[in-house]
Amino acid sequence: MRWKLLRRRLSVSAPRMIVRSRLPWPLRWALVAVMLGFSAAIAMWAFQFGKEIAGLDRETNEEVLRLRAEVSQLRIEHTRARQVADTAESLLKTERAAQEQLAQQLRHSEAVKEALRADLGFFERLLPAKGDGLQVRGLQVQPGVPGQLKYQTLVVQNAQTAGDFDGRYDVVLGGTLGGLPWSQPLPGGPLPLRVSQYVRLQGTIEHPPGAVIKTVQVRVVDDKGTTRATQSAKPMP
């Protein structure tokens, strides 16, 4: 009987045995963590010690300082370049404004020049008239809107003539209307005229839109109706 019990205990069918550790699992984990931390500290110390021996840490610090100095210098240069760019942009805007102002002044000067040239050409006719009496000079006729003509002329009296001239002037249009000869004086009749040395005459004449104007004549008459001076011209195209 004892032999059977002993054989059963020693055989495969013997009951299982559980071996339990004497240390509780929290304490075991704490020991493992302490060992791992100690190993990591040793590894870090060895790494830092190796860097110091090789001189890598000192070179790294020097490189960091150098890079910081370069970044600082680049920031200073960037600030200066930005200030230069802002100044250049401001100067460019000022130059553009000045150029625009000069262009406007140039256009105004050109307009004044053209006006003065026209006035000069007109007032060149103010030279003393040759001979005695009156003269009609520089008659210019330009078409305006359909049915209108603009005229401009100068009536000059010889400076040696005593006294002023009092009379009238008329503007007579000549041409064709409907294929037939046609003429037209000022619609309101001759206008009063007084000349000391010279007087400038200008105005607008209305006519039938279908009329073909070939000649325009300015006629100066005295109080008795005697013609004293005339000049004819063709309308400008």
C-alpha cells in the first residue's frame, strides 16, 4: 500500500506542485525598475564621458555658439536690407509722383505753347497796315457742328489815321444750296464796329445744313454804307 502511494506520488499522475516566490510582485517590479534606471544612468554617464574624451561636446557647444552668432548677424543684415528696401520704395514712389507732375506740367506747357503760337500767328497781323484806311486781315473760317461756321479775323487801321473808325461789318456766305447759287449775310444784319488801331472779330454763323459753303467774305462799311475793306477766305476742311 505504501509502495503504491509512493509510486503515485513519483509518477506522472502525481499531484502538481506550485512554487511560490517569497517576494510579492510589486516589490519585484520596483526592483526591476530600479535596475533599469541604474543601467540607463550608467549608459548616459558612459555616453557623456565618451563625448568629453573625444571632444565632441566642446565642438558642439562651439558650433552652437557660432551658429547663434551667424543667426544674429543675419537678422541684423536682414533688418538693414529691409530698411534700405523701404527707403528705396519710398524714393521710387516720390520719383513716380514727381514724374507724373512733370508730365502734367509738360502737357500744360505744350497746350500753352500751342495757344501762344496761335495767338502769335494771329497778332502778327497787328503790324501797321500799309497805306491809308482800314484792312481786314487773317480771316479764318472753320466748320463747327453741321449747320454752323466759326470765323475769326482782324480789322486794322493805319496808325497815322486820325480818329477812330465807327461803322459796321458783315459776314457773307457764298456757295450752293440744292444745286443753285446761294448766299447769306449775317442773320441779324451787319454788326456795329469801332476801330482805334485794331479789333479782333470772331463769332459763329448758322446756315442751312444742306448748303455747300465755298467762300466767306468779311465786309467793313462806314456809316454811309460805303465799303471800306473786305477779305474773303475758303472754309478750312
